[in-house]
Amino acid sequence: MSLGSGVVLLAAGQMNGEVVPARAQMATTLGFHIILACLGIALPSVVLLAEFIGLRRNDETATLLARRWSQVMGVLLAVGAITGTVLSFEMGLLWPGLMRRYGAVLGLPFGVEGVFFFLEAIFAGIYLWGWKRLPGWTHFWSGVPIALSGILGAMSVIAVNSWMNQPGGFTQRGATITSVNPWQVYFNHAALYEMPHMILAAYMVTGFVVAGVYAAGVLRGRRDRYHYEGFAIGFVPAAILTPFQIFVGDTAARAIARDQPVKFASMEYVPRTSRHVAEWIGGVYANGRVYAGLKIPDLDSLLVGFSPGTKVTGWDSVPPAERPPVVWLLHLCFDVMVGMGFLLLLAGLWAAWEWWRHRRLPKHRLFWLAGALSGVAAIVAMESGWVVTEVGRQPWVVYRLQTTTAAATTNGGVLTSLTLIIVMYAVLGAATILILRMLARRWRAGADQETAVPYGPPPSLPGERASQAES
Amino acid sequence: MADAVGGILLAGITLYAVLGGADFGGGLWDLLAGTAQRGQAPRALIDETITPVWEANHVWLVFDLVIFWTAFPHAFTAVMNTLALPLWLSAAGIVLRGAGFAFRKEVTRLALQRVTGAVFAFSSLLTPFFMGTVIGAIATGAVRDDASHASLAAWTSPTALLAGLLFVTACGYLAAVYLTSEAARRGERQLRKYFLRRAQAAAIVAGALSLATLVALHGANPGLFGHLTGRALPLMILAGVCGLAVLALLTAGRTKGTRVVAALGVSAVVWGWGVAQYPVLLPGTPVTLTNSGAPQATYGALVVVFGAAIVLLGPSFALLFSLQHRRMLR
């Protein structure tokens, strides 16, 4: 260890050495879970859409897609349930300072979420395992509560996050919470834009991921009804929601300029409070200037207040200790999110144009390439946006009330748990993807029956099973 | 109002124990079921009975954590700080159990089924064991109210370790009793006999461990022991009677009603602990239900949430369990 890093570590130790690994661990586990959360929120709706089309139009392809997606949903809901539980533990294990002071406030939306998590799990048990014995429309309706509780549960979790950005609905005397207004906690100032923004993000991620899988198949020459339909059932709803998401995001950015000006200043490179603020596209902020960025004069002021003379608050409005670290990361993440959003909008417009003119999906290879990448793009956009909202709130965990350092555990060993959790989640993620790919391979081989019995000698089925008997 | 929320938390713990606990117990019997060939039938029954319900049963844990940190944040953070290690290990058990169980269904190669199945079965022991040490540590008064650091000694006392073993066995006991009834209902005579023997063995071991834990607690926390054998005595007697009744019914070859009696017995232990500790949350500290960091309005809101939960979840759970009972979900 060099002397320099030793000094840095020493300094960090004085301010609580566990806060960096604790943040890294929260970022790892939440960054992983948030993808599964998106799929958990919106995949039930996509599966139900396919089942609805299948039932309504007697469309066997759609029904087959719904059945297979529901098997995928089974795996993803299980992984989402356990990674979500890890986060519940981490609230206490990594952030005891936060929970000790504000548990009685931010716990309330979590309590509401618990009820919807229950409903989701109960009806998932019925829907996922009821395909064989429940009649068609009964089965369809047994899935509707999953989709609804996904949305309502997401609202509750986002209520907590937005409360951390705009805390309210309680009174505090010293370190003691003296009263709580649950309604104001749940529907706090930031909830009104964070809730639609995140739920739309979940639907976009899910729709584009589903579309991406089938677009990749089309690119590999699997140009059949099954693949086109699988693509369309994911792509069309996601593409329709994209412009709404851009509108909500734009509204949210303006609200953040008002409610959390320092976060906004970091997102947009506004060092000093001023008028006629320029918009930077890309670029890295260092040593008081922006390198390699595209500067558009007056645009930031225009976006914030619809006039080039609008005053925008800069990060000089607070002392350096109250500004988020690494502004360039915030700015670039914000740009990546917005950029991905517009690229996805373009893909949707292309499909809409082709449909309007020719009543078919575009034939150009570039479109299918874009389609295949749309899932990744949506995930990247969503993760970037999450970095913006979380890193942008730093150094606060509860905006202007509690610092992240004060919230973090003082227990040693977070570095160990962080290492172990990275290994465990890497294996978990790899195993999940491998298993989904294995399912796809089995489906292409024409075997839809799931294994009847764990561990047992398999029931006689062609294909993959034959090799097993030999081994 | 705080008392009501304490009751809600205890009810949540009870439901996690008798529903989620049995799912972990299924993992224990899966682990002990032997080779692929020999263990096929019991494993199939375990798998089929856990599959549609484990996630819903698991949510009780999340629900309990949320109630705990919302209503009693000071006690919650003290527990989280002191018992970080067993809690991390419980969480690891939850991840591995769920992943192993979900993945085993989707793989077809025997080797992969073995690996995922072993992960499921082994990790099914981790969570109840370490949860048991957590409860044991709390009961012995090893969690200080101002704790800011983890303590190894807190959860490695004889009482805490015995509680861990007791939890594992109790889960196995519940699972074996449920599985015996299920096998009987399906007319699977071989399996019925198989699980009946295991239920009897687990009942005896669980009974012995309960007494051993009680004896250890007598030394570790005489105050709590006094309340357990004082005002909580009726519940302790009820737990003992339930255990003996299940054992007697099984020995007589009867399975009808054993599920309910076994669950009642385990619930009596949970409530006995609650009654004995009341109103103290962390024995040996002044932290009680009313002074653990939440205002009145929080309790009120949680009672409303729980009321809504009963209205929404009661019928939903009834639907899930009745469909499973009628074997509509497979």
C-alpha cells in the first residue's frame, strides 16, 4: 500500500470506514435487483397481454408465448423475491443509522408494499401453476392481481425512495420522531414524478427486453410468426410508452431543478447560479471546465423555465461538503439515460411509420439490430437514471436531514460481505441467464413439458433426455 | 396501540414459523432422502407441496422485518448491529434456498438437478438455524440497546445454539407432519409410512431440544425463565400437550388433524415466548414495546395496514391453499 492511499484510508476511517463498502454493496445488490424488480412489475402484464390475445383471437402462437413466458416469469419472480429480501436485511445491516432514526417513518410505505408483495406471490402461485387445471379465462383473471399488485407495490417502494429525496410528513424533536402523517410520507413531493417515471421504466425495460430476445432470433434467420409475434407483444407497448416516459422525465427534471437544485446542477454542469445557462451534451467536468462536451447556449435555462433568461441554481449554492461527488459521472449517466430514451423513441417511430405506410414491421436489418439491442438500451437507461437519483442525492441519505455516513453501519467486515455478495450474485446472475437459455434451447427442440420429478429418472422424452441416460 | 403492533409482529412470526418453517423443513427431508433413485418419491411430494406456496409463505419474513423496523426501530437496529453475522448467514440461506429450488425445476440433466437440489436442501438448514440463534440471543438478553458492533458471543451461547438446532428440528417436524397428512390424503401408503416415521423422530428430538433450551435459558436468563414457567405456563403446557398429542396420534396411525395440532403447538411456543417477555423487547435492557423509537401515529398506521392485509390476504391465501389442496396447481 502506498503512503498516499494509506492516508486516504486513515481519513476515511475517521469518518466511518464502512460507508464506502456499504454503498458499494447496496449499489451491487440494488443494481441487480432493480432489473428483476422491473421484470417483476411489468412481465406479468406482458404475459397477460399474450394470453389475452391467445384467448380472444384463438391465437395458438400467442398462447404458447404466454405459457413459455410464464415459465420464465416463475424463475425471475423467485430470483426477484430473494434478492429483494436481501435488500430488506441490508436496510438494517448496512444502514442502522437510517433505520434507527427514520424507520418509523419510511417503514410505513414498506408496510403497504408488504401487502402487495404478498398478493403478488399468492396469485403468482395460482397463475404460474394453474395453467393445466384452471380454465382459460379463469386462469387469465388469476394473473390480473399480479400485474396490479406489481404496480401498487412499486409505487410503495418508490414512495420510500422519493421520500428520501423529499422528506416530509413527520415532525422531529432532536433525534426523536414525534409524529407521522402516513399520507404525506407516501405521497411526498417527489413521489408524484418518481412513481410514474419508474413504473414506465419498468414497462419499457420489460417490453424491450422481451422484444430484444425475439429480434435477436429474427436476426439469426428465425423469421416466423412465433418470433414476429413475440417481438411485437413486447415492442409495441414499450414503444407506445416511450414518448410518455420522455414527457414524464422532462417534467421530473424541472421538478428536481426546483426541489433538489444541487442534484440538478450536477446533472447539467451548472457550477454557478446564473441566467442564460448552457446545456452540455456529453463532456467531462474537471478543474473547473468541461472537456469534450457539446455546448448549446441558453438551452438549459430554456428547458428549466421555458425562457433563456431563467435563473438556474448552481452547485455553488451549497458548501463543497454538501455537493455530490463525481459530477461527471452524474452528468454522463443523465445524458446516457436521455440519449437511450431518444434512440428507443426513434426505433418506435420507425416501426410506426412502416406500419402506417405498409401495415407491416420494418424489414431493414438495422431495425432488427436496434430491436435486438433495445432491451439492453432500456436497462442501461434505467440503471443510469437510478445512479443519477442516488448519487445525485449524496452526501445525504435523507435529503438535508441525514448524511449517508451517519446512516452507515459501524460494524467492520462490510468489505468481506461485499466480496462474498459479488461472488454470489455473479453466480446467481449467470445461473439465471444460463437456465433461461437452456429453456429456450429446449423449446426450440420442441419439448415444452417441464421436468415432472426432481432428481428422478426422467420420464421418457426425446432429445436432450436421451444423452442423460447415457451419462 | 404499541401492544397491538407487538401482537401483529408476533402473529407474523407465528405464521412465518408454521408456514415458511415447514418449507424449510421440506428441504431438510429432501437432504436426507438419499440417492436419486431412493429419494425420488419423497422428493417429488416435497417439491409438489412447496412449489406453489413457498414464495407467499416467505413474504411473512419480509412483512415481519418491516413491522419490526417500523414500529420498533431502536430494538431493530440493536438486533441488526449485534447479530449481523447470523443475519447475513440467514439471508445467504434464503438466497441459496430460493435459487436452488427454483432452478432445480428448470434443469433436466441429473447432474445439474443434484447440484441445484443440494444447494436447496443444505441452505434450507442455514436460515432456520441462524434465525434460531438470533431469537436465542435476544431471549438470553445478549443484545444491548445501544449496541453498535457485532458480537460473536451473543449468538454462540449454549442457549442460542440450542435454539438454532431447535428451529431446524421444529421445521423438520412441521414438514414431516404436513407431508404425512398429504401422503395419506393421496392414498400413498408407502410415503405416508415414510414421513410418519420421520415425524415421530422429529417430534421426539424437537421435544428434547425444547427442554434442553429451557434448561439452558434457566441459567442464561432466569427472569425470562421465570415468566415462561409463570404467566406463560399455560402456553408452555399447551405446546407440550400438542406435541404429545401429535406423537400419540401418529403412533396410533391417525393423521387426521395432526397438521393443525402440530402448528398449534409451535404457535404456543412462539406466543409463550412473547407473553414471557412482554412488554420488554430486548431482555436485560429498558427497551419495551412503547419506547423503541416510533410515535403513536406509526402504530396506528401499522394497525390499519394490518387490517387491510387481513381483508385482502385472508381470502387470497384461502384461495391459494384450497386450490393447492384440491391439486389444481401443478
